[in-house]
Amino acid sequence: MAAWSIVNLNRSFFDKFTVIVPFHCHSAGTIICLGTDNIIMTKQATLGPIDPSYNSHLNPVFLFIPEPYSVSVEQVSAYFQLLESKQNNK
């Protein structure tokens, strides 16, 4: 959500929004690129995968982090795969 907020903030102040990607751009950086008018990339530049996170009141909470811990969609998928493999091994 932070990346999308950055895109909205820039769009509220500027008519055009361009991003320069000199090398690697992953996760939140890719989301920001998707919200621009133009993306300028070098020959070595890459856009990486987006790893969406699930946030709710059911997420784990740690004592030293005031907010619930974000759970990656890939983590949830891997958890279900682990459960399925354990069930099949019984």
C-alpha cells in the first residue's frame, strides 16, 4: 500500500510522472513503475516480481513491532502446500 500511496502523492502534485530504472526494480518499485506515465530503463534494467502482502487483524503480532506483521501471499501459498504434503504423507 505504501508504493501506491507514493504514486498517488506524486500524481496529486505533478501532471506527468516518470520513473528512471538504472538497474533492478523489484516489489514496491515495480508497483510504482506501473503507476507512472513513462518508465525509462537502461539496457541492464529489470522490473521484478510483485509480492503482494495480506494485512488484517488476524495477522501475527510481535512484541517489538506495534503493527500486525504483513504476510506474503507466497508465504500463505507455501503454508498450504506444506499442509497438503504432510496430509499426503500420513
